[in-house]
Amino acid sequence: MKQFAVLGLGRFGLKVAKTLAEKGCEVLAVDTEKDKIDSVRDYVSHAIQITSNSEDVYKAIGVDKVDVAIVGIGAANVEASILVTALLRKVGVREIIARAVSELHGDILRLVGATKVVYPEDEMGYRVATSLVLPRLIDHIELKEGYGLAQVKCPSELYNKMLKDINLRTRFNVNVLAVKKADGTVDIPEPDYKFSEGDLLIMIGKDEDLEKLGEEE
């Protein structure tokens, strides 16, 4: 099992730390503020408050031993996120995922050592806007540019019809990977699966095709 460090426990970092811990991962949570450390202490393997960021501090608390480090510092302290990323690279962490608030910030994070940069605000903005324009498209995860996974409310025209009879692949160029039913159970649909009101379809395909399905009533 990989070992993770999450540095910066704002909303983004806190969510990452808790989710990793819930999935059984060993997580070292680090922040300079005591209240943030207290908020995550019961969830993660180790929660440590530090007063400064330095190579010596990171080595003393074991950050240099983790497989993956996530820099969750946000817009309030861009300079600190760059410093922390550079220090992580300097102490030998091989995989560093850093949160960025702009393209320029992301470029700088890559220059100083980030192996992956994420833009949570951009992603959330996309999801909110998409949900307003395409209310049937509940959620979307980008797999690569132009392709994604989406959770779509089952169109009423599919109620009581079998998967093998509706030709989703032919009509929309998408595939159904799973169906989440109204009672919360998840099915991997066989060809004779019959759709019901309340079903949520987990689809994969091109974004433009997923969006077309999201427009269906």
C-alpha cells in the first residue's frame, strides 16, 4: 500500500486526506494550524503540526519517506505552495501532486518539481456550469481531452426497456458501464437489463456524445 502525505488542510487537502484514509491508505497530514490538524487527527495515520517548512522538518516527520505527496495549499498562499513543492522534490519525494489556482501557478509548480497539477476550482466550475445547462448530466470526470465518464439520469424514454433493445452505442456512441438504482445499489447491466425510473447511468464516451445524451428528455 502506498504511503501518502497531504500538506495543507484546507477544504481540498482535508477532503483528499480523509478520502485516502477511508480507502485504507496510510496518510500523514501536515499543516501549520492546530485546528486543522485536530480536524483530521481521528481519520489519518499521523497528523502533525509544523511551525515552518524546511528540508530538516520534512525529514524529521517522515515526509521524505512517502510515495506520494499532495500539496493542498490554495489561493491564500501561492508562494507557500511553490516552496513546499520545491522542498518535496528536494527531499526526494518522487510523485508530487500540487493544487494550482491558475495556469501560471501550475507552470511554476511543474518547474519546481510537481509531477501532476490539478485545478479543483476549474473542475468545480465546469461541473456547476454543466449541471445548469444539462440538468440530466449529474457529474463528469475527464479521462483525457475530449473523453470522459459521466453520470446521467435515465431518460424517461428508456423506462422499462432492455439495454439490448435501445442501441445506445449506435444512437449516441456511448457505453453503459454501470447503473446506480434508486435504492443505492449498483448493477453491471447485462443485455437484458431493464431500465427504471430513478436509474443513474454511468457512461463512457466522447464529451460531445455524453452531453447529447444529457440533453435527452
